[in-house]
Amino acid sequence: MANPLRTFASLYSTTLLTVLAGGLLTTYLGLRLSVMDVPQLWIGGMMSAYYVGLVAGSKIGHRLIAQVGHIRAFVASAGIVAASALGHALIDELTIWIVLRLIVGMGMMCQYMVLESWLNEQADNTQRGTVFASYMIVSYFGLILGQGAISLYPDLGLEPLLLIAICFSLCIVPIAITRRIHPAPLVPAPLQITHYWRLAPQALTTVAIGSMIVGSFYGLAPAYASNLGMPPEEVATYMTVTIMAGLLAQWPMGKLSDIMSRSRLIRINCLLLGSLALVIAILPHQEHLSLVLTFLFGILGFTFYPLATALANSRVEQNERVGLSATILLTFGIGASIGPLIASTLMQWFGNNMLYGFISACTLVLFVRLRYVHSKQKAETHVTQDYIMATGDLVSSPLVAALDPRVDVESVKEQMVVTAEDENIDPDNFSDTDYEQQLAFSFDLDSLEATLDTPVSQDTTDDDVLGLTAVSYEQEDAIKAS
């Protein structure tokens, strides 16, 4: 069995450089805007623009890949993203920066689509889990390296932007010279958002609110740390510790979710993260304590998405998982674009610590919503389990038709005559079938007597039965009318 790291070395190298550049750009812009003393709302809008670009880029990137192929689409996107990153060095106009940030989000979504669809198509089923686990590990290391790189340039000059452009340029090389087979064009999948929200409401709610938390942290944590008086190298350490905690938590949290209920684990995560975020918001800043707290934050905050994804996939069939993945990505992008806007507004109105105050409020809303949905689903499950299919004697008898107001009386009478006449069957020609019919008729008369609370004998004719049934309906109508 081939080693995935060796088999997909070119794609992993491209991923590492792409994520490194993207993470470095996010942190650089957050710190740069903070140094420029820009209002928090602008910082939040800048970060939200990136996630809006991710959502829009999913549609544009799909069309581009279908038209020109994976490699050409990746090269074009990388060139546009590199040019957009350098555009921040040419002009300090914030509205232009927001547009550039939007373009970067669209281009990077196209790059991610190329990489992930390529891996998904050419990964062997026996190694698919290992391939994507390696992909996630490489992505986390890229983020960590991107945070660490900012400490090399504490003055926040043009050097970080040049390094970002270099990484976006170099990420083209491994994928352009790869000897891997070119993947087939993407096939569009129908997107039925409401359908998947009905199937997995707890999971998609977790994705929506969890993405607001993650988007707010990535976009505003550098500015938050800088406003506390941390120099750029300490900000880089703060971000690196948090992301490293998220990386280390993935495997044990996944194992834990296989042992206990994922919905319960998410609710426990909500309570712990909400309490932790509230502590961070209230306590005064202390260098070492802050690193410990943000490490714990990374463990809890960065595991919402994988837990929710696993929960959602357990609720759908195999043929629905492509549409589910698209719904999850769309939900994540929308939540991550809204979160920074709300958090930055609160930070501007009420102070720097409202970043974690907002995160704590998000976990509270998520917990209440999950409890409500869980109790509702539990009640529906109990109703379904308590319902027992009727197995009374009348169910399998022709007499049951006499109790159904939707059935024509004459039709019932014709069916009843056959069974009633079977009482006078010739004993010499009495077959097993005839015996079963006779036994069923006798059994049904007893059931009818118990149902109508009226004495019924074996001599009762079909006309008598129909008369008793009509009386029963008249009594029922009278009760309803009263």
C-alpha cells in the first residue's frame, strides 16, 4: 500500500503553500488595520468579505473548473490572489481593501475546490481516510507557519505581502509539474438546503453558529491581542498556540465522538466553551494565563465543525452526501461572514473584550437551540415508538369493511354474503380453506360484539350486522355533535 504523503506529495506541497499564504494574509491585515487605528467595524467587514468571497467562489470556481480544467483553473486563481495580495501595498483605501479581500476569498475557494476534488477522485477507498487526514494536518501546519511568519516582520511593512505573493506564486509549481492523472471535470450536484436542514437540524445549526465563532476568532483575534498591548511576535504566538490546540484536539475528539452521542458531546462542548470564553472576557490579561486559556479555547472552538459534519453524515444516505457537503460549506461560509460583522460592532461599542463575550453568547444560543431540537426529536421518537399497529381481529376480516365509512354498503354486503353462506358448507366437501373461512367468520362475530357492545350470535345475518354498524355510526355522529 503506497504512502499517501508520497503519492500526493505535489498536492500536499501546494496545499501547504496556499494555506500558509492565506493564513499569513489574514493575520497581517488584522494587525495592520489595528495599527492604523481603524474602527473595529471595518476590521470585521474586511474579514467578512473574505468569507463572502468563499461562498461566491464555490459557484464561480465550479464553473471555471468545468470549462478549463483543474490545473488551469488553479493557476488562474493563484495568479489573481497573488495580485490581489500585492494590491494592498499600492493603496490604503479601505473600500478597495474590502474588494481585494472579496477577490482573495473567491480565488482561494477555487483553489480549495481543485485540491479537494482532485484528492477525492484519485484517493483509493482503502486510503481515503488517511489521505484526507493528511490533507487536514498539512492545512493546519500551513496555518501555524503562516502565524509564525508574521513574527519575522514586526514592523508590518511590505515584506509580509511580498512573502504572501511568493507563496501564492510557488504553490503553482508542484501542481503544474505533477505526474498525477488529470481529474475528470466536476459534475454539478443539486443543492436542497431545506431538505438537509430537516434531516440534520442539530448538525447544521452547529455549523452555522460554530462558523460564526471561528470566523470571528480568525478575523478579530489578532486585533484583539494587539489592542491588549501585545507586539506582533506575541500575537503570532497567541494565534499559533490556539491553532495548534485545534490540530491536537481533532483525533481524540473524533475518538470520543465514536464512544458517546455526538449531539450530547456538542452540547457539553457548548457549555465548556461558553464558560471559558466568559472567563477570558472578564479576567484581566496575563501573558502566560492567556496562552493557557487560548489553548483550551482552540480545543473546544475548533472541534465544532468536525463533530457537526460527522453528526450530519450519520443522518443521511450515501447518495445524499454530496449535496450535504455543499450545504455544510454554504452554511459555514454564511455564518463565518456574519460573525465578524456582529463581533466587530460589539467590540467597537462596548470594548475589546466583547470578542469573547460575543463567542460566549453564541455558545449559549447554540446550546438552547440544540436542547430544543433534541427534546422535539425525542418527543417525536417516543410518539413513534408508542404507536402500535392495530392487530385486532377485525383487521383481517371482511367485517372490518362494515366499520369503515369510506366503503360502499352494497359492496360490504356482497362480501359478507359469501362468508355468511359458508356456514352451510357441505361436510363432505369441507376443505381446509373452507374451514379457515368458517373459523374467521365465527371469530369476527365475537370481535364485532365486543366492538359494538351488542349481542351477536352465529345466526346473525349480514343485514343484522349492517344494521348494527349503522346504529354505531349514528351514535358516534351524535357524540361528535354534542
